[in-house]
Amino acid sequence: MKYTKYALIALVFGLLSCDLGSEPTIEGTKLQAMCGEWWVQVYSGGEDQDLGYNLITTANTADNNETDLILDDHGLLTPYEYPSMKIVSKVNLGGLTFNATPDLPNLNTGQSAVSILEGKIIKNAATTPGGNKVDSIYVKFEFKAIPGEQYEYAGYRRTGFLEDEH
């Protein structure tokens, strides 16, 4: 009898503690269409710099708005004695474009400011080595510390498939 009473109390509390509300709506970030990991090649003056494919990322900021996108090259050019880039770029979500913006502060301490000259993400415009259709990315920029020398990152969205890895 003693155990039955405890079992009955536990059952009542268990039933009363159930949340009968609906599941929350899970939404993506506002810049979801522009966020991701990208395999890019580096160009300067229209010439491939023969650095192979390298991974960069784009991500929304904590503000989760439609205009501020983090662009991080993870020190891609640093081994070649160039600054690295981690900036908050202004973008146009409707056109999937990077706004031309001079002297953006570099979030990597001690690194040169960066000017975005132009950039665009094009939906399903690239084909990966594995034959998958993905978005392409192109960003043209200049480091304030190296005026007149322009660089371009051009590539495609990372799929995560082994055949598309570099």
C-alpha cells in the first residue's frame, strides 16, 4: 500500500508536468542564404596565385540582421606575408551582393583594414569536383596596408562530401 501511494503521486505529477503546447518554430538566421563555408582560390590582378583551394567562412553576426556578414579567411594569406582578413562586411541580401565599403576594421588584432570593392554569391552557379551543383562566391578586396593591390576570392560552397574536399 505504501509503494502504491508513492507510485500514484509520481504518476499524477508526471501527467501534470507534461507540456501540451505546440513545438516552437525553428528558423534560420536572416543571412542564411549567404552564410557557409567556401572553397576558394586566390587571384590578384586577374591571375591565379597558385595557392590551391582554401576554406573561408561567411556567417551572420550576433545582431542577426540582414546587412552585416562576417567574412573570415582564417589567415589564408598570412603564410605568404600578407594580412589575414576577418571583417564584418555590409551586404545586400536581396541581391546576394557585398556592398563596396572602404576601410572595414579587421577583427584580427594588428591586421590591416580591408576595403570590399565588390562581391556576389550566385545560386547554383558552380559545379564541384564531385559533380554537385552549388552556390558560387566572388569577393574582390584590398588591404589598406597594401594600397593598389587587389585580391579576389572565387570559389564554391562547401558540400561536406568527400569527393568535393580539397
